[in-house]
Amino acid sequence: EDQVTQSPEALRLQEGESSSLNCSYTVSGLRGLFWYRQDPGKGPEFLFTLYSAGEEKEKERLKATLTKKESFLHITAPKPEDSATYLCAVQASGGYNKLIFGAGTRLAVHP
Amino acid sequence: SAVISQKPSRDICQRGTSLTIQCQVDSQVTMMFWYRQQPGQSLTLIATANQGSEATYESGFVIDKFPISRPNLTFSTLTVSNMSPEDSSIYLCSADRGPSTDTQYFGPGTRLTVL
């Protein structure tokens, strides 16, 4: 069964304190791994898509990496506005474009 | 990317009634999806809606409870029928331009409370 596990569930950082969020996945064949940001009361906002092991993508203070079993979202020198829930999702190959989501990591960055 | 809007943004409904949620995309898309996000939980796919065909439902979701329409390439509706308090959730619409572009963009969600 395809599955996505995110850790930690919640993370509290001081402004400027870099850290990483983890997304472990089990999927029959990976078509793509997606990272989203979700603010309270809003829909998920697309951040990155990763397709193959070794791939990396960056956007401002965020960098996403992918291995055959997991993905990391690295946050460098975070700011309070980076506070949100970060969601990881996978698409399996051979089927339609269904996303399987993890439970998310709630990030709080304090000044 | 795609800009997606949903109506209503929130509603409070009585047990036993039905609510239809509308999803509008700013451009033509191949696939539209409906997700549920229960309080404090992540997103679970309800069904996939393709224009011109019946929606495909995930395990645990049935058409009688969640009928879906997809009349054209920019619009879809989800109805939550015969509601109970357990249906209180955020309902989210998403779309992608697939099959070659598989990134899904999400609407802002509809927050439903059933009393």
C-alpha cells in the first residue's frame, strides 16, 4: 500500500535557526513527489515537484531533495513568515494523477 | 499554474440536509479532484472528476453520498448529501492540466460545519 510519513509532526524554531523536515514514502512506482505549504484556513500552495533520486530544487529559503526512500525540505535561516504546515505528497506511476498526502509538519518560527 | 476558486468559502448546515460546493478554474484543465481535510488531519482524495465521464471514487467514498458533476473543462461541483456531524471538514478542489503536467493546484477550500 502506498504510504507517506512525515516527521516531525511539529517543529519550533528560532528565527535564523536552520532545520530539515522529513518525508518518507512507500510507493509502487514513484511518478513524482510534491511539497506544499498550507497556511491556516487556506488551501495548499504548491512549492516543488521532484521526480528522481538525486534531484534538488530551491526556492528562497527552501530546498527540497529526493532519495529513493525519502525527501527532505531544508529551511535555511527561517523567518516568522515561514510558519505554516508543510505537506508532502506522492503520485504513483501507472495510474491517474492521485496524490497521497502525509500528515504534515507544523512549523512555527519565532522571532 | 491555475487559479481556482470555490463557493461557498464556509457554511453551517443542519443534519440531514445537502450542500453543493462549486469549483471554478481560470483555464481549461484535464483533471479535477475533490479532497477532504478533517480537523487536524491531512488531505484524503474523495474522487477524480473528468469531463464527459463518471467520477472515479476512492475506497470509502460513494456516489450516493458525494455526487460530483463536471459539465465542462473549467467547472465541477461536489455535493455532500444527507449530512451528519461527521461530515464536518474542509473540502478542497484541485486541478491539473495532465497528463503531461501533473502538478495539482488547490482552491482555498470550503469549511463545512454540520450541526
